[in-house]
Amino acid sequence: MIKQTYDAVLYGMAWVAGFLMAAMMVTICIDVGLRNLGYQSSAHFFTFTEYALLAVPCLGAPWLVREKGHIFVEILFMYLPARQQAGLRFAIGALCVAVCAVLAWYGGVVTLEDFVNNEKDVRSLDMPRWIVVGFIPLSFAMMAIEFLRFLIRGENFLGSLAGPPEV
């Protein structure tokens, strides 16, 4: 039950990120079209795009980690023997878990403080700030879980790495 709920949240976040990217494209096209026709476009278009540009990477990141779609530099691994590759991969994974956990904790503190203090983000509309930043701790916590899952399973979360190049 917990796994299904977690997976539903992870894939739901990815779908929302995809929807927001498409909605941003439509919004920008409408905005540009209206301006080119000599009309004043809505200030909400710009605000929506700003919020979406913050939300999209955070909402899609846990799914990208699961699918091994994150970026890494492979060149160092190419010249290491298999045993050292495994050790370095584990160290990188542990560092990823630690960094994501710290950012999730810090993001949670900021979100909670914004909620308790009733902070507002004032743009073309007033929005409670905790809504703007609330998905950040969730996103980083889920990325920490995804990296931890790779470590516990002993999986290569960096994708398939080739050995040293043939000379």
C-alpha cells in the first residue's frame, strides 16, 4: 500500500510537471500572439510562467532519478577499474542522499515558517508563500529516497557505464 501510494505521488508529480511545461508553452504563445496583435496580455501569464519554472524541475526530478535520467560526468569512471567504480558510485550515491536530505529538511523548515508566519508572495496575485515553496521539501525528500533505494539494492544509478576505452 505504501509503495503504491509513493509511486502514485512520484508519477503524479512527473505528470504535473509535464502538464505545466505544455501549459507554459501555450501561455507564452498566447502572450506573444496578443502582444503582436497590439493587445495587452494578462500579467497573470508572466506570474504563472515564473511559478511553473520553479515547480517543473522540482516536480519532475524524483522521476528523473528513478529513470536514471539525471546528468553525471562519465569520464572519471571510464578510467577506473570495476571495483573502484563501485566504490565511487556508492560514495556519490551516499552524498546524493545526504545533500537531498539536507535540502528537504531546510526546505521543510522554510515552508513551515512561511505557513506559520502567513508569508505572502506578492505579484500579479497574492499567493501564500508556503504554496510556492511547499513542493521543494517533498521533491528533495523523494530524490533522497530514490538514491537510497539504488544504494540499498546495489543498483548502478548512473546508468550503464562502459569500461575503459579500447586503445
